[in-house]
Amino acid sequence: MKKKKNVFVSFFSSVKLTLFVLFMLAIFSIVGTVIPQNKPAEFYVKMYGDNMARLFQALDVPDMYSSWWFSGLMTLLCVNMIVCIFQRFPNAWRLITMDNLQTKLERLEKMGQRWISSSSLSVDATAANLKNILVKKGWHTVERRADNSVLLFAQKGRWSRLGVYIFHVSILIIFVGAMIGSIWGYKAGVRIPETTSTDTIYHFGDGKPIKLDFKVLCKHFKLTYYENGAPREFRSDLVIIKDGKEVAAKSIVVNDPMTYGGLTFYQSSYEAYQKMLIRLTNNDTGVSKEFLVRPGEEIPWPREDISFGIINKKATPVPGHFDYKIWVNDKKAEADTFWMEEDSTTSFTRPGAKYTISMKEFYATGLQVTKDPGVWCVYAGCVIMILSLIVAFFMSHRRIWVHVSETGEGSRILVSGMSNKNRVGFAHSFDALVNIIKKDILDNS
């Protein structure tokens, strides 16, 4: 009488369920790629209309990967893998730990890889020679004696049978790491004008402010262009200030973030303010000061009793770059005017002092800030996954049996073998071992 199948186990161990969940995850991942994620509600109204935007919000489409139904699909996939592991693992463990010396001679006689020969030596002498050959070739050998015969057994790669199960476990570890990040982590953003700092970032989606226990200073921002004028790279020089001290600093670009205090700061955007950041330095006294200047404004520096401004600009052959005409007056002589390139430094002399002036366009850097306490769990899962794939695809469980039995004129030799994978490669190894045994028989005949 057949054992009645457990409905729960049958459903959650089904390959059809696995394929269905993977198909749905693939479809929703495509949707999540096509529809921008974590944008303000106004963005979706503008892009897709009011009715579609409301539907998106109801289904959590703008934050799809954190939605309850996407997490539900991932949980279903994990349950599916766990049930499959518990259902199939006992058989794999049995094959790993079984006593192969109990294998019946009839089965050895029928194996696909087998070779039969004879030797003029006694059973003990022949078995000893064969065992020595196996050991020299790296086959750890055990034996059993019975009825004037000796059965030798050796195996390699038995633990490789666990590769597929370790692979499934690695997926579960990655999922756990993702869930940790989803529950206790967050994504936020902040825009920091260069030369300023902030200790507040804003949660994506609801804009909720998140207070940091340190300040982030954008010390400098630089934008470079391709020859056609398109932005090529935007780089932010960030400094972390804690308790009034600089504790970390890094120049970041896209895909090269800065990490501090469990947070990762990514370069994501920038904003131009239509202002110029000008640093004026008195070379004689070393005193300098930075100013934000709009074209057409007169900027006084009372300490030096000097005023300056930008009175004109013209395009250069380099797309996106301009030359600026600077006006300087200290009431001690006639005002000076001169042209400066953007992102350059020049000097000028006034009665009683020599000055250096540097100028660049003023920007704010846009940063994406993520907190993901589960990232190391994800990394560990990825490493385990790679190792398990190497084991699963490039290693196999290979087994060799050598049975030596007594005959009237010496001994009979039966060599059998099998592998759970890469049977072609095992056949070559088996033939090479047999050739060595043949040579040994001829040498001892």
C-alpha cells in the first residue's frame, strides 16, 4: 500500500511552483526597472496620469521591492526551497555516509564502468598491489575480507553532493540579508551646496528627516564634460565631521561611494545655482575669503576695502564653459577689468596689495544615502553561492570498487566504478587507472 503524500509538502516542493514564482519575480522586476522607483507622487501623476498614479500607489508600485506582495513572493520562493531541501537532503546524506563495502557483487558486475582480469598471484598479494596503486593515485582505500576474497573501496568528492543544497542555502542567506536591510535599513537623499555641511538627510518617499550624529561637508564639487558638451563626470569631495573634528574624507563619483557609520553615500545628481564661487586672497597678508557671486552683482569686502563683480561672460570653444569679465575697484586707483576662464586662478595688483582670485561655478551635490545592515549577510550569501556553484558544476562524487577473489590458478580481479556527474571525464580516469593495473599485472606475471 502506497504511503499517502502530504499535500503541504507536495505543493511547496513542486517544480511548477518554483517556475511560477521565478516567472512572476522576473515580470515584476522588469516592471520595477521600467517604472522609476521611489519618486515623489507628483512624478507619477505627471508621467502616467492621476488614475494610474493612484493605482500605482495602491499597489506599492513606486516602492515595489519593499511591497508586501513582492516580499510575499520572495517568502514563497524561500519556503519552496526549504521544503525541497528537507525533502531531498536525506537521500543525499545517505549516499554520502553509506557503507559502500556492503555493495553486492552482482551490482558491481553490472556497472557501466567495469573491467575484469586475472592474476597469477594470491588474493592477498593481488589486493595489496591494487590497494597500493589506488593509494598512490590519491584514492583513500578501505577494505573488507570474506570467503577468500577482498573488496576494496575508494571514493573522491563525496561532499560535492552537498553543492546544490549549499547553493539553495546561499539564496536563503541572501534573502535574509535583504529582509534585514528592508526592515532595519532605509534609503534617503540630501542635497548639499558645496562649502556647506548638513546633519540631516531625508527619507525617500515620505521625505521624513533623519538626524545624523555627524555632519557631511561638501568641500568641493567638480563637473567635467565630453567634447559634445554632455556631462561626463561629477565628483564631490566629502568630509565627515564629528564632534568638531574631521574623521573621514573621500572624493566620490558615480559607482564609487563613501561609507561611514553604517551609511553609504552615493553620488547621484547635482544642481547648478547660476552663481560663481570666487575666492579672493591678499597675497601680502594671506587673508582670503570666499564669495557667492551672481553676474551683475557688486560684492564688497569691507576688510580689504575692495569691491568686485562679474560684468560679462562669453562662450568658449569648450562646450559648457565660459570666460568671465571681472571688475575690481578699491577706490585707490581706477577700476581694473580682466577676463578669466572658468575653473581658473589669476592675479592682479592694486595700489598697496597684490591679490589672487580663483573662480568656479557653484553647485550643490545630490547624494543618495543608504543604510543596509544586512549587506554583509548578502555578501556572505554571494560568496557561498559562488563556492557552491563551483562544487556543483566542477566536482563529482566518484567511487571505485575492486573485488579480488580466489581462483584455482591465482585470483580474479573485478574493477568497477561510477560517478554521479561528468561521466565522460570519469570514464577517462577509470581507463587510465585500469591501464596502470594492467601494467602491474604484466610486471608481476
